[in-house]
Amino acid sequence: MAFSPRFAPVARSLRNCQRPVKYVQRIRPVAQIRWTGSTSATSEPFQPSDEGGTKGQSYSAKEIKFTSEAYPHIKKDPKFTQLSTEHVQWFKDLLGSESAVIDSLSNNNAADDIEPYNADWMRKFRGHTKLVVKPESTEQVSKMLKYCNDNMLAVVPQGGNTGLVGGSVPVFDEIVINLSRMNNIRSFDEVSGILVADAGVILEVADNFLAEKNHIFPLDLGAKGSCQIGGNVATNAGGLRLLRYGSMHANVLGIEAVMPDGTVMDDLSKLRKNNTGYDLKQLFIGGEGTIGIITGISILCPQRSPAVNVAYFGLESYNKVQQAFIEAKKQLSEILSAFELMDGKTQKYLAQVKGRKLPIEGEHPFYCLLETSGSNTDHDSEKLQTYLEHVMGEGIVEDGVVGQDATQNADLWSCREGITEILGHWGGVYKYDLSIPIGEMYDLVNETRDKLTKAGLVGDDDSHPVVDVVGYGHVGDANLHLNIPTRRFDKAVERELEPFVYEWVAKRNGSISAEHGLGITKKPYIGYSKSDTMVKLMKQIKELYDPVSIVLLDVGTPI
Ligand code: MLT
Ligand code: ZN
């Protein structure tokens, strides 16, 4: 197969093959987009409303509608005690540091300081907490939970607050237990690759630490600069390299967690094999903090690959995306580390909102980002080049580029990682994170777009609530992110979307939450993905470990 001049191969292969190429120097490196997990997120406010409404203007975090007003059917359980200044003083005495407690109950001046802990980064949810506490040891978490359990004080655990389903912020006045001060790397074993660290270590900090030891954290996300590894484990975050390394369920070897009554479950095992009965740590992975707070993890970290290549290409149909993926598995097998999907609309809006040029010319209905990670540059480059020649020669791929250094690779990744943030540009986003059989994955985007268009809700001007319907995600994991960027939240849109999306997914035995968790938003719909029996068993686990239910968000109870 002749090599297509439209692809720019990596530098080494270029020297070897002496073929005509298109260079990628035109790619302008941009600062990597980070989810800030704070009120400085650049996306416009997400303003859910039961009444719908037209909320076009900007709101500060303080102006976000309270979750308790946006979702009036969520009721505070009257069994909980009202927070008092005596309670607050108990926490101050325990933590003994001014910076470890933010208290707006006895200190009116703290009202602004507490807001970033009440609101999520999308500005979609806002609670009423008056107390944020930041323990720095497992022992302190244990004492706190025991105290809260004994005094009927509700709590919400919080990591980097980068979640997408409203699980890390209070709804009412729950005490926020923020893990950010528990940020020590406890140990790393270079022979086994096992890292033991506090839950509050930021993912990127852990990964940078591991980079110095030639290892890699087996999870990567757009939010890496803000999210915390304890939160990643608690939500079983999937991310960009699940295809290669598997989920948190596969990599976490041990967990230290504090149960709601203050009992410390010390299962910080460093064993890969431990066949001694129930694997209780798995209940905490993806448990979203409902049965206890993770304070430390032990995780198996792979060797860092010295040879990383990233290719970004355009394709004319979703069928071609699947063909490109099949070929990638066949030809790149053991070095394939990511295969991501971005539809043409996400890339068009990314260019528009960011005011940036895309890596390749022209408009393509679909784009893919492929990454290889291996141990031998020559071998990997040759394999990738053979793959690219094949997919170009067979007409599977229309055009593409390959990054030639780490900066260009990061720039190509930013075309994928930057999507989440830019979709908030027009006001808000309806977000669905779905597992669907790969073959049918994109049909849902088309059908949703047709449905909303037929209902007259999609358009270019302000008279239409919906800007567009877009799809992106992790092809390799059959995980679609169906997103509907909107100018305002509107009941008419919601009626078209739900239960349609959930029914569509359930019909295909998919999951209504592939990697984001249930949180506040998806919890009422668990029945679309789990049977009554399974929900009942989950509720029994919750009741067993948190009988008082001080850690809110009890899985399985419709809100
Ligand atoms: C992603 O894959 O980019 C994240 O899961 C976030 C999102 O769904 O927007
Ligand atoms: Zn994702």
C-alpha cells in the first residue's frame, strides 16, 4: 500500500522511510485545559431549574441555584441535628488549626470562603453547608465520623470536586469533609510498582511523582490537575487509558477507609493475590463514599512507556471509526493505549470557542485520537506507520497527523480533553455518560438530535434552547458521552430527553452511567441499569455499613 502524503509520521520513521510527508509544525501548542474544580472554571453557569426558564447571563458561584430549590423533591431527613456552635468548636479543637476549618456558622466573614465547597465546578449544584473540615490523618477522619454518627450530623466527603453528577457537594447543610490536606505519598516500591498514598493526593501530583520513578498512574483524566486519587477510586473514574490499564477495580490493591461509625478498615494490602474471602475493598471502589470515606489507597502502577505516539485523524463515518478501531487492535495490539472518539461538531465548537486551529484541515464528520505506549521507539513507530498507511490506503481514514514530540502530543490530546469545558460555553449542558454496544453507540446521538430537532428545540438563535447534540467518548471502552449544550434549561427539552435516553440504553442492556457514577443526577434512574434484586442488595449493604445514613447519597433510594 502506498504511503499517503497526508499523514505526518513520527520523526524517526520519517528518516527511515524518506517518504513525502506533511509536517505538523503548524500545530500550536496550547496550555492543557484543566477542570479547575473551583469557581474559576471558565464554563458558564449550569442552572438547572424545575421550572425551566431563561438564564442567559453570567452567575457567580454564589448565584447558582440551590440544589434543594432546583430539586425540591429531595427532602432533608428531619432526623439530622442542626449544626450548632458547640459542634463547630468540637471540630476546631480536634483539628487545632485555623486553616483546617471553614466555619460560616459562627463567622459571617467566612460566607465567601465556603462557597467553592458548596458548589460543583460546573456550577450546577449548590449546597448550604456552614462547615468545611479538612482532616490531615485517618485518625482525625475516624474521630469525626464517630462524632457525627453519635450526634446525627450528616456529612459529605469531598475530594477535588471535579465530578459530573453532583456527588461531591452538599445538598443541605451536611458537613463537608474535604480530603485535600491528606496529601502524602506514603511509599513506592520500584520492584513491584506499588504506590501507597493518601486519598487527597492530586492525580497529576501522583503521576509526576511516578514519572520520576519511570512509572505511570494507571488512570488519566482531563481533570488530573484538580481531582484527587481517593475521589478517583471512590467514583471508579474511567478516563482516557482504561482501554490499556483497566478500571480502578483492576488496579487498586488495597484501601484504607473509615466507616460511618468511625471504624477504620485497614485493608491497605500490597498483594496482587489474596484469595481469602470477600474482596471488601471493591465495595468502596465506585461506592461514591456511601459506605465510608477512603483515606488511603494502594495501587499497582505500570512501568512508564518511553515511546509514546499520538495520532489524530478525520473519518467520514462512524462505520469507518469502527474499522479504524478494529485495525488498531489488530495491528497495534499490545502498544495501543487509547482510542478516543470526537464527532465533527465537538471539534468545530472546540475551534470556535477556543479560537484555535484544528490539527487537520477541512471538516470531517468524525475524528479519532489514537495513542500508542511501548518500550521501543523504532518498533512502535514502525508499527504505527504501517497502521496509518493501511487505514489511509484503504480509505478508512481521510486525513491525519502524528505528534512529533511531547508538546505536540499534548496539543493533540487537548482536542479531546478540552471538549468537556467548551460545551458549557452557551449556558449549560445536559450530560449523559453511557455504556452502549460499540456498533450502536453513535446512533443515539443521531436519534437524539433528530428528536430534539423535530420538536423544534435546536437552532442557531436564542429562540431555541438547544445549541446542538454532540457525541464523544472512549470508543475502546464502548463509552459514549452524549452531550446537549444549551442556552438555557427547559422542561420541554428534558421531556424529550428523559426517559428516552435511559430507555434507549436499557433496551440495549447498556449502562446509564459508564464512568461518572450516580451522584444526585443519575441515582433516580438506577433501575434502568440494575435489577430490583441488585438494588435491594445494594441497599442492604448501605444499611449494614451506614445504618444511621450519615453519609448521604444512599445508593438505590430514589430521590
Ligand atoms: C471525558 O471523557 O472527557 C470525561 O468523562 C468528561 C465528560 O464526559 O465530559
Ligand atoms: Zn469520559
